[in-house]
Amino acid sequence: MGEVDVHALRGVDLDLYEGEFTTLLGPSGSGKSTLLNILGGLDLPTAGKVVYRGMELTRATQRQLTFFRRQSVGFVFQFYNLIPSLTALENISLVTDVSDDPMDPVEALELVDLEDRKNHFPSQLSGGQQQRVAIARAIAKRPDVLLCDEPTGALDAATGITVLEAISRINREIGTTTAVITHNATIGQIADRVVTMRDGRIATDHHNEVKAPLSELRW
């Protein structure tokens, strides 16, 4: 910013493991979203490196990064980014049409319990249902990694739990490596691992010995 350097991240060293469900906790401005964007190949760090299965993303070409994002990573954001003029099924088909080994769009909707709403437009769905369609769209290409940035941030508690159930089910049944950004420490109780960030650094990193059932979440 002009003559001022703003360090969103400083000295972060993090490994994500296959099939693991990780939450990234921390207040606004702690660097969570920047880290997620770097992990997903949306942003590049000014120093350091990011390696995905032997491929150094920080040295990849734009073409290689596009292929990585298209085939290997699913993104879910706080806002659903569905195309209003397309049905739930058609929104998902946009992704499956350009993927090498996609699942059937209906199968993706079944994983989030929305197969009966496949022909509904976004305006005909609740906020939680729209977010579940966004999750189905993200996983329909069978990504190795699912990155979620505040997926329950715009939802009430009950609806948020429904969305988390969908994410947890995908992690459990498909084995997709999952990282969920949140400022809500309660959500960390359902994850395999909780990483807490503060001032652009990793403050704590621990595994949950016992995960809390979703039915017991309160926030």
C-alpha cells in the first residue's frame, strides 16, 4: 500500500493431509482467507513456496494453475455465486462439463440431500439450500481438495449446521481433503484438526482426540 508493506502472512508452515478435515480459526484480518487463496492457487505468495503432490504451484505457469484449480480443487465461499438464470442442476453442469472425471450432477445433489430440488432456480431455494448447491457444484468434479471460506457466515445457526453436515458427509464418504475457514471456534469441534491463526501466523495447531457430533453444536 504505497510505501507501507502489509504482510497478510508471515512464516506460515502448514501441511494438509489426505482425507483430513481441518478448520482454520481466527479473527478477521488474521490471514485465513489469504492462506486459503494461496492453497487453492488463486493467489501467489511474494515469498516461500506451495507444493501440491510434488508440483510446486509457486513456479507453475498460469495454464498449469488453471488446470490445478479446474481439476484438483473445489471452492465454497460465503456467498453462493450461483447463476440466477440456471437451475441447481444446470449450475452444477457448468463444472462437470469441463472436468475430466466428474460425477453425475444428480449424484452431487444427492450428496447434499437436494436431488428433489434439481430443477429449482436459486431464487426458489433458501440460503442454506443455495449453499448446499454451491457445495455440490464444488465437489461434482471429484476434487482432491475442498476449500471453504466462511461457508456458514451468511446463515443462521440451524441452517449452518445443515451446511456443515453436507461438508462433513463429503469429507467422510468421498475422502476429500477439506479445509474450512471460520471465526466460530465451535465449528472446530467437528474437525479432525484445528489450526488457529493470529496476525498472519499460525498460533496453534492441534488434532481433536474426540470430535463433537454435529447435533451437539451450539453457537
